[in-house]
Amino acid sequence: MLKKRKKDMNTLDDMGTQADQTERQIQHEFKKLHFLRIEAEATITALREEVEKKNKMMKDRLEEMNRHISALSHIIKDIEERMKPKALSLIQRCIVEL
């Protein structure tokens, strides 16, 4: 009976030791997961900032292109307006010569 009791006590001690090890391992894994979550959040934040920066850069480029297009449109309209009298004069001369 004493041997069985001693064996049971050893089994209980082993179970306690195993439970302690398992608890430490679980705590360690949760710490790693927490670290990974923090790292993931930092990476996502950096990615969002990069996307925002690139979007702003593209928006600025598009605005600059629109300004250039608008300036060119005004230049073309000015040239067309200056050419109208000459074109009319040329057309009138062609009609007269026909």
C-alpha cells in the first residue's frame, strides 16, 4: 500500500511539473503572438503610410498634368483665334480666283 501511495504521489508530482511546463510554454507562446501582433500592426501602418504617400504623389502629378493640358488648350485657342482672319482671307482669295 505504501508503494502504491508513493507511486501515486510521484504521478501527482509529475502531473504538476508537466502542468507547470505547459503553462510556461503557453505563456511564452502568447508573448510571441503579442509581439507578432505588434509587429504586424507596425507593418500595416507603414504600408498604409506608403500607399497614402504614393496616392498623394500621383494626385500631385495628375494636377500638374491637368495644368499643362489647360495651358496648352489656351495656347491652341489663341493660335486658332489669330489664324481665323488669315484663314478667312485665304478662303476669300480662293473664291475670288475661282
